[in-house]
Amino acid sequence: PGSFLIETSNLDRQIVVPASAAQPRNMGADLMVLSDGRWLLGYSRWLGGAHDDDGSQVCALISEDRGDSWSCPFDIARPADGVEAVRMPNFLRLNDGRLACFLRVRTNHLDTWTGMLICRDEAQLGTPQDGTELWSDPIRISPPAPGRHVLLNNRVVRLQHGAHAGRILLPLASPWPWEEEDRRGSDIRTWVLRSDDDGQNWRPSDSMLEGPKRGLMEPYIVEMLDGRLRMWMRTQVGRQYESISTDGGVTWSTATAGPLVSPESPVAVARHEASGLLMVVWNHNEPGAHTADRTPICIAFSQDEGETWFDELRLDPGDGEPKEGRSFSYPGAHFLGDTGFVTYYENAEKQLSLIQQRFELSVT
């Protein structure tokens, strides 16, 4: 389309956190460049089992060479007394320079909330054995119980354009009504938390989007260059559903099926600043067997703010590799200059390893 020619080179795949019997599930990552230039990669590590209901904590690794190698994992947040699980990190630089992390905290199935914690000294990240000492305790920013407020990794957005510049958004999904448990939920709805004072106070969106079958799940938001917002949502009907906001995330249009063919799995989207192109990471497949359909994992590009996509490239499994027995999902997406950085899990026999893919993007 147009005059764009997309080339990806030096495609590099690494198993960053391999699964093991003791650590069977590692997924849900986000990346932040620290003030001193090091890379911080946070991720969710399950404790003991690999089921959604099992406990989890947030761990991290440090890279001093732009992802060529990584430190040993260290903890960022562990479940406190009375908490079953913490997972799904989202990093954000606050206006005063401090590093914030937003994550999902599960007290129980009727009280799963969004927490915000602050790094006390990011220069020390990666040095002590117990990294939790460098972070504040999570402060609840989503509404009180009952309710299951499901936040995924790599979702936090700070708006850059128009009247709402500076606003922070966190897209969430919840079984409806609020007191419904997720495993029995048949009406999951998408909504958004927003803050106009750099995280001090939070309000839910006026809209609570509903959709077909089980509903609209695991949303992802990108700010368009004209200030509007586009949101993608996981469904059970073979497409990512989409919605648009023109008022900074307070209200949203009725969700409808978009162009991305997809099983029941989430997307991640990042913008290449030099060209303005968007990149999406998703499973291009039809739905059928739930998690087994989460393959292949692909990237594609858009020059019209997500209306259409082109130059699809399959990341995993690679060309010529067997397609059966593995699946890939829960991506994170970033551009650091011309370097694309994508994370996702590889599920092999119910053991989930955290994968990174890096590449250099050339746009002419």
C-alpha cells in the first residue's frame, strides 16, 4: 500500500525464561528502558501449578546489552498475606520521573483488582536478591469488591495528543454482573480506568462494552495520531472486535468485528515512531480448540491507524517448523527506535516459556 516497503532483518529468537517442573508457566511480559539505559523486562511467574487459578508473582530481568543477554530473574511483587496471586506487569514513567508498575492482584475470584506500585530506587534494580524491597506495596486503583478486574500485561497508555494529553488509561475486562465469577461468566465486558492527575485518582469509563457469546475480553488500546483511540478485544467469534473513543477513553463506540481473523486470544500493538506505522502481534488462525488455536503468532503493519493490515510475517513457528504441539500467545510489543521487540509465551505440553523476538525494521 502506498509507497511503504517494509523489511525486517536480523530476526533473533530467544527463550528468555524457560519453563521447568518447578516453574511451569512464565508469560505476560512488559518492557521498560530505565533511566540509565538498561532494559527491564517484567513477567508473570506461576507458583507451583500452571492453571489460571494457581498463584503467581511478578519477576523481572535486566539487560545491559539491548536484549542480547539477561540477568537472573528477581522478584518485583509477591502475593502478600491474604492474596492469592499477582501478575501481568505494566510499566509507566510518571511525570516526576518515578517508575510505576500496574498489575493484577487476586484476593479471591470475587475480588481481583488493579494495583499500582512505585519503584523506590531503579538504579538498584537487579542488584539485591529480594527486588521487592525496591517497590512500594500495591495500592488499589480499581473499584472496590465485588468484581474481577482483569488487567493484562503491556496495556498501560499515556495519551500524547489533544485535550486529554497526559491522561493515563488502563483497559480492563470484567464478568458482568460484578459479583459473577470469571469461570462461570457468560457476559464479560470491557471498560477502561483513567487518571488525569498522574495516577493519584482513577475513574472508570462511562462505557462498558458488551459482545457476542462469552463477551469482550483482554482489551488493548492505541492512541491514533489524530487523538482518537482504537481498542481491540478478544472474542469467541473468530475476529478481534474493535471500538473507537473520541473523548480520551470516557465513552466508546459499539464494538464490532474488525479485520483481524483471530481465535480466542489477545493482541498487542506498537507504533514505529519514525514512520508512524502500527505493528500488531496476534494469532492468525480460526477458533476451534481454544488454547491449541493460538498458533501461529504473527506480525503485520498498518499505515491507516489499524483500518487495514499488510506485510504479514509469521514469527512462530518459523517456516518449515512443525505446526502441531505448540502454541504462542499473550504478546507484548515495543519499538525502541528501529528495533522491534516482541514477547509471548510458548506452550509446549502445558509448560509455558517466555520468548523474545527482536528485529530491525526498515521502512522506505
